[in-house]
Amino acid sequence: MTSEPITRIKSKTPVPYELTAVHHDTHDTKTFCFALPDDATLDMLPGDHLFIHATIDGKPAKRPYTPSSVPGTTGYFDLTVKRYETGTISKYLHDRQIGDRVLMSGPNPGGHWVGGMAKKVGFVAGGTGITPMISIIRWILAKSLGVELFLVFANKAEDDIIFREEWDEDEREHASFHCYHVLEQPPAGWLQGTGRITEAMLRAYLPPPGPDTVIFLCGPPPMADALEATLKAIGHSEQAIIFP
């Protein structure tokens, strides 16, 4: 029995994808599952993104989102999206129903994982900045690549932590995966980071600078800009800091 060849999908122009399932991750974050043909996958590396296109109040809008499903998955792909009151596309997507079609173009290359690029990988994420990281982390763990992973993840409150159960499970099941949470509004008895990500946290919970280390950084622009400067002050080179 010969297996069917896999079709790799990439489009510069927007094409419609049918929404087939919706999973509630947190109080304001959902994972949307979109159908692909059974023998098809998105032509992407871990960390690449799609653009969602929509016409909202008569005006065209588009926004990049990184699939959270593992690259190479056939038959569907997932997007994990937090709803923001000010986010036209995020609100549009959260209002979609199963069976609706959403226009997307891509995938487009971003700051992505390339096999063999590092032996130690740090991830610094704020809020939905975690979504490009998830496909990279899932890919490395699924492939058992022998790469050590360090995640520092900042959120407002404990119920804002996207994929919380998955991070806990990854720590239990993979000795190579380390996770440190930072909360602005921690609950009583919270034992991990509080406030905002500091230089001391980055020094303690990320791998040190070196030729075999890269750091993926994603979050709100003011946070990302400040932490990029901090990472450079610690000694990480500009080439080693990747914005997915």
C-alpha cells in the first residue's frame, strides 16, 4: 500500500477555509480549527504565520496569526486567538460560527525554527505572544530533537495563562522542558514570578548566551522592545534574538 503524496498549501491571495471546531482555552482565548483536504498541510516552518483577511465596517482589514498546530499536520490547522476589545480581527474571528469560512493568505515566513539552529532555546512571551511559540515547542518535543527548552511566560492573572495544562504536562513528561510563569496579579501563595519580567528572571530562567543558544521573543511591542534591550545587556547577540 502506497501512501498518498502530501499536498503543501501556500497562497499569496486570500482563500477561504472552513471553521470546523472551536475550543475554549481561557475566558477570552479560543482555538479555531480550520479544515484542509485530508492529504494536505500548510507549507510552513514552525513559527511562520497566516494573514486573516476581512471586511469590517466596510473597510478591508488583515492581521497575522501563527498556527498553533504542529507544522506538517494534515487535514486541518489551528489558530489560537485572544479576543481584544480593540482588536478588529480578533473580535471578528471570535464571532465566527462552525461552518463559516474565513479568508486567509500565506503561510508567510517569520522568525521561525530551523532544524539544527540551536541546542538551547529560550522563549520569552507576554500574553498572546505565546501563540507563535507553541508550534515551535510542540514541534521540537514531538520530534524529540534533543534541544533544551526554557519558557518564561508573562500574564496578568493565572486564568490568563494560555495552554496552562499543556505546559504543566510538558514539564512532567519532558526533562528538557522548563517553564517559569510571571503574573502581574498573582493569587495568594503563588510561588513563581510576580510583576513584570526582569533581568534577574531572564538570567535565572533562560539559557546563558552562547553559540548554541537562541531566544524567541514575542509580546506587546513595548514589552518586546524593553526585553530585547535587556537580553542584549545580558550578552545575547542580535542574531540570537528572534521575533516570530
